[in-house]
Amino acid sequence: MTIRFLVFLAVFAAGAVCNAQPQPDLPPGWPRPGAILLVENDRGAAYNVVYPKDQPTPFHRHRYFFAGLDLNTATIKVTQLDGTSGLHPVIKDRMWYLPRGLTHQEMSTTDPGRHTVVIDIKDKSVPEAANTTSLPTNKYATYQDKVVDNDRVVIWDCAWSPGADGVTAFDSRDIFLAFAEGGDLSIATPGQTAQVRHYNAGRAVFLPGGQARTIGSAGGTIHVMLVELK
């Protein structure tokens, strides 16, 4: 677990209610106005979420552990149920992971407001697939930096450059990709023609594990948060 993640978690943990008193029934963080569902299955759900300036969200409680990628730099006000609040910086391209149970209200104080992709991590767990190939396991990109590693996920900061060879590996786990910088993503499985699709920043896709595949850029420098699900 990296220092930047620990700092981020310490800041946002202030939004949680940490006492033993009964808590009111509150809606989940999403879906809600401003949160667009991108993809959902039994492993998780990805949303593109905006926080317009001076428009507070309802008080809500996060039902799942969740990962996030901030798409811009902004400032957000987090208010607890007891009315206390604080201002927190949001940094473009920061990737993070937070626990379920956080309860708060959020509001951007800057224009443009916060814009993020979030991925709820559902409770289903799938055993890691055995790699019986000669390929490396879970090597996804030419640039790949580990951001978080815990009992539920591994989060990677990944990038592919145009013109470079794609990376071929065995993906032993289900993964979500959330795009910080978009482009033409090429994905090929052995014996199949590569599939190339354009993704804009703020989109997300799910790829099942237990497969060998080659991932690369067919146009544009592509930057993603890649979430391995355990």
C-alpha cells in the first residue's frame, strides 16, 4: 500500500461516521443524478461521476469497497452527519481505494467541479486462474506501477504508447480499466484478430480473467487505472 494512498485514505476517512450509534437508512453513493453507469456485472459496477459546483450530493452511505480515478483537479467539501465538514483537494490522475461504510455528503467548491470514475467492488470473489502458458502473469502494459494491493484488489497505473508493441501476458484475474487518457485500444487473444476500439477519458471496460491477451495502443497514448479483482 503506497504512501499516497495512505495519505488519501486518512483525509477521506473523515467522511465516515465512526461511532456505535444506530445510523439512519441512507441511499448509496450511486446511482444518483450526475453518476452515469458505464458497466456492471457480478464483480463490480463502474460509474462516471460529476460533482457540479455548489450542488451538494444527498447524504449517502457507500455499500461497497470502491476504487476511483480522478479526471481533473478540484476541491471538494465533505460534510459528516453531525454537520462538521472539511475541504479536501482532488488531484488529476490520482488513483485510490476506500472502504465501504463511508457516510457523508460531498460538494465541489470549484468550477469545474470534481469529475471521477469510480468502481464499486462487489462481494463476489473468484479464485485466481492458473497460468499454464509460458507467458508472464498479469503483465498488462509497457508502463505499469502498483498503487494499491490488498485482500480485494490490486490497482495499477498503466499506460501504452502508440507505435510500441503490445504487451502479451496471461491475465489470471478479472479486471476493470478506467480511462484517464483515451485512445484506440487494441486487444487480441491468441488466434483471433485484434479488436480495436476508441475510448474517451472517463470511460470504463471489464475484461474477464483466465485468458491470454495482447493489449496495446493503436492510436494515442492511453493511460488507465487498471483494477485486478481478487
